[in-house]
Amino acid sequence: MTTASTAAATAEVSEIDATARGPLSLLIASGLVWLVLSGLLALVNLLQAHTPALLAHCPVFTYGRTHAMAETAFIYGWAGNAGLAVGLWLLGRLGGSPLRALNWAAVGALFWNLGVFAGLVGIAVGEGTSIPYLQAPRAVQPLLAIAFGAVAIPGILAWLGRRQQATFAAQWYAVAALFLFPWLFTAAQIVSLWVTPRGVLQAIAAGWYVQGAWSLWLAPVALAAAYYLVPKITGRLIPAYDFAPVSFWTLVVIGGWTGGCHLIGGPVPAWVASIAIVAGVMLAFHYIVTLLNLRGAFTGSGTALKFVAFGVGAYVLGGIVDTVTSFRGFALYTQFTWFTQAQSQLALYGAFTLTVFGAIYFLAPRLTGRAWPSSPLLRAHFAASVLGTIGLVAGLAVAGLTQGRDLAQAGIAFADIAADTRVWLEVAAASQALLIVGNALLAYHFIRLVAAGLCPCVASDTPVFRQPPAMEAPAS
């Protein structure tokens, strides 16, 4: 390790990183474990879709329970942990001072993961709620809400105690995720679990929460990371930054109204879907501004920026597809098919997960003060993630379009529809297996990195990370 590279690392690793090393490493490591587990459950679920006899005699792994466990492990295990880690790190960095109340974050992280584990056990034994994104047993939900609030305390303090009044887009999105999710999660619990609505209100409430969890929690976390990393790594200011505030408020105010698009054709009032269609069209402004502001990700280099570029592309593409398929003429062929699963994976894995991967590749060396130990592992994980995501989304999308075409023809038997979609579901399953391999590589690589930070004797075959431009405030 050269003297110059050591100096660069020392200059880039700040007290903000050093003080938050333990809690944030715990959050990231926990998230990666849940990501691998959710991938395994999702693979079993995809295999069951075209091979129903698989684990049919095992009550714990029936199709419905496997899907619920995979969804819960991904949303709350992976996205919850990783999103909190990225949000706290960004707010600490841009706030200009070390994070405070980190003991709350550490304790909250332990109880958050305990809640996720209890939720999976509850689903496995048949105590799940069968409500999308709220699959865990009702008794577990309040624990998750309280634990999230505890972990978010350092981020809120960093926002309130920031050293300068001027704020930036990365901070807006991170704070929005920290503030809006507890409100959204608690309101959804009250409406869907404790004061159970009747009739079609159940579907409307469930659709509102699913869309809100994306628009008001997961998407803001990904956008916060992208708005920070793109100018930070490339050294170039955001080109259309004047439009960023309007884009932010467009997502926050309008994003939650688009949930009715998934209810087109269902037994709900027509105005619910109509409002969702209008809201989806209005969100086009947000996606255009996002693409204009973050297009620098497509011209830079480095592992972190490559992941962010793919994530930004998936985010914008997913927004366009959601808008187009919300129209009733398109929804006639895509609604209630595998195509909706393709849209979900494009958002959750393509947009959120890959962008967060980029953030982890950038922040983890700064937390530990060490470079990633292996360049081949970096390249292997990137290749597996990109190819796996493309194959998974494409396989599910083609299966959905095929399914929608066949369902529109009354003369085609259900067995024939299943046969037509089988090959594409097998493509999706193979892609999911590739994603599992990539995620396992990242989990192993992160453990090696943390071990290298704790024990300098652990070797690394890569130089210390390059020093990016020192533009902490404009980096938002």
C-alpha cells in the first residue's frame, strides 16, 4: 500500500464515518443476509409456479407462504436494513457532523431484525395476514414500527443539527424516507389490521400502502443515494438542479395516488383507477427531471457508479412502463398476470437494490478505512446482478404478456396457458438463481472488508479507493 494511497484514504475517511462504523456495518450485514434468504425463497416460489408438486406436502413451504416470506424478507429484511444504513450515512455526511444517538440505532437494528425473523416464523406457521407488504403476523407489526423509529433517531438529529441551513436533494429524499415511512406503516396497520375495512376498501387500502411504500420510502432512499453519488464521483454538478425541488414534491405528493392503477378491472369504483391514471401521467415530469439530473451516471466509471447508472435507468424505465400500462387498453392484457411481477422486480431489484449496491460499494470502504479486498469479486457481482435482473424482469414480462394474450381468448384452457408460460418462468428462475450467487458474493465480500478493517493483517489485492472530488455540499 503506497503512501499516497494511504493519505487519500485518510483524507476521505472522516470522523463521521468512524463513529458510525459499528451500527451501519450491522445494518448492511443484516440486510445482505436477508437478501440472500429472500432470494432463496423467491427461487423456490418461482419453481413452484411451474412445478406445483415441489414441496407440496410441506405446509411451511406452500406457494402462498413462500411468496409471503420472500416478500417480507426482501422488503423489511434487506430494503429496511440497507435503506436505513444508506440514509443515516448520507445525512451524517451532508449534515457535517458525526451521527448522534447511535446506541438507539444499534438497539433498534437488533429489534428490527428480531421483528423480521418473528414475522417469517409467523408466516411459516400460518399466522400471516395475506395483505401485500404487511404479510407478517399482526402482533409483529408494532415492533417493526418502534424499531424503525429508534434506528431513524440519529438521522433526524443529523437533519435538525446540520451545520448549514442550505439543504440538498440527497437530504430531502433521505429525510422523506425516514419521516414518511413510520406514518405510512402505522396508518396501514391501523386501517388494514386493527380497524379492518369492509368490502372493496380492503383492496384500496392495500393498494395505497404498496404504492406508498415504494413512492414514499424505497424510491426516495434510492434517489437520495443517486443524487449524492453521481456528482460526488463524477465531479460534475447536477445540470438541472433548479427543477429538483419540484421533482421531489411531485413524487411525495402524487406518488401515493398511483396505487389504484393495480386495481383496474377489479370491483372498485371507477374513479379510483381514473385518479391513479392521471397521477401516473403527472409523475412523468418527475421521471424526466430525474433522468436529466442523473444522466451523468451513464458517462462515469467505477463499480459504484455503474450500479447507480443501471438503477437510474431501471427507475425511469419502470416509471414509464407503469404509466403506459395504467391505461385501460394496456391493463386489459397485463393486469393480474406475471407482467405485474416483472414491474415489481424492475422497481425493487432493478431500481432500488442496484442503486443501494452502488451506495454500499462507495460507503463501505469509508466506514472501514479499507479497500474492497478483491477486484474479481466486484466484477463478478456486477455481472451477476445485471444479467440476473435483466433475465428475471424479461422472463416475467414475456410470461405475463403471453399469459394476458391467452387469457383474452376464451377457447384456451388454463393448462395450455400454464404450458405457454413455463419456459419463461424457467428463464426467470434461472435468473433468480444467478442473483442469489451474486448476492452471496457481495455478502462474503462485505464480511471480508469488515474483517480487513478490524484486522489490518487481512490482505487486499486492490489499491485503496480513489479519492473523489471534495465537494460534500454540491454532492447532493
